[in-house]
Amino acid sequence: MTKLLYIKASPRGAESKSAALADAYLAKLRATHPAIEVDTLDLATERLPDYDGDKVAAKMTVIMGQSHEGAQKTAWDELTEIANRFIAADTYLIATPMWNGGLPYKFKQYIDLIHQPGLLWGLDPEKGYFGLLQNKKAVLALTSGAFGPNMPSPAFGVDYQSTYLKFWLNQAGVEQIEEIRFQPSLLTADPEADFQAAVAEAEKLAA
Ligand SMILES: Cc1cc2nc3c(=O)[nH]c(=O)nc-3n(C[C@H](O)[C@H](O)[C@H](O)COP(=O)(O)O)c2cc1C
């Protein structure tokens, strides 16, 4: 059975357009794949631990090929548990707005927590980073108020949102990535018509 992890990065709940877009995708996907198992990770309500000194030390210990003891072991176990929820999924549905050119801070915190050596990636001293995830797909539902792929850049912003997400997913080994965009969501003559067009794209992709 396919496991889908649905990550919501906007704190706007029912008002979130990125989540609404992802919801439209998921509704269509569920209609054609009723057995799909969905795990929803709402970053607005999820309690994420601070990335404190013990967690930094635990990560460096793994990179140095050493083993953990005491507080570092506790920290590493906590990171592993959070990352394992991500690793358990076959498909990622990621709904995120652009915040200041990039990702909302809680989403970046989540990525920093789970993007760990030996769990999501490895490092070859000669060839560089390699991803440890295999045969996984991601669908990105992206919103931004002023930025749009067809808007002049940098005047209306620079896209560190989709570019960063794809960099991160690629480094973890996720190569198959699709995008659905409602961009711009504010600077448009007819936001509702543009949103409905994005929903139609989302449904087409899911079908
Ligand atoms: C803190 C914050 C920062 C934002 N930064 C940008 C930005 O850099 N570029 C942009 O085009 N829109 C920016 N926006 C607007 C949101 O990306 C836009 O309203 C989006 O549609 C919200 O998606 P949501 O409904 O899923 O929350 C920002 C909004 C907030 C709250």
C-alpha cells in the first residue's frame, strides 16, 4: 500500500491556499487510489524540538564515524524518530507558501532536524553527497503573493522556495518531483480564477 506523507507548512489552516491546492490534488488521488495511506504533518501544530548543541554534536559524531553516548545518544534517537516518519513514506505531498523568498521557518527547522547523515544522505570524500532515499516521489504545491514564474525577477522576488526544496529532496535521493503553482496569489487581476486554474492543474496531475 502506498504511504503518502502530507506536509503542510502554512500556519493559516483553512485559509491556506497552498494546503487547498494540495487538498484538491489529494482528493483526486484518493478517488483513483482509495487504498492510499495518508499521514498528515501539520507544521503549525506539530511540536518540533530545538536543534540544540547535543543534536549538533550527535550529527557531527555520525559524520566522524563514531558512536553516541549519554545526551548525544538521546538527541540522536529523537532525530531518528522524527526522520523515520519521513523515511516511511513512498510519496511526499508538500504544501508550502513562499516566505521571504524561501520556506517558512518551521519547515526549515523540520528539514534541518530530519536531513541527517546515514538516514537521508551519505558523503563520499571523492564524489560528494549521495541520497539514501530510493523510489520516492514528491509533489510540491507552491504559493507566493507577488512572485510568479512569469514575473520579472528579482523585482518581484527570487525563487529560493522551489529551488531549495528541489535541492534538498534531490540530495536526499528524491528525484521524481512534480510542481503545482498558484503564483502569484495576490498580485493578479483575478485571484479566484487563477486559483481555480491551479486546482484544475492539481487534479490533472493526480489523475
Ligand atoms: C512571513 C511572510 C513572508 C512572505 N514572503 C513572501 C515573499 O517573499 N514573496 C512572495 O511573493 N510572497 C510572500 N508572502 C506571501 C505568501 O507567500 C502568499 O500570501 C501565499 O499565497 C500564502 O500561502 P498560504 O495561503 O498557503 O499561507 C509572504 C507571507 C508571509 C506571511
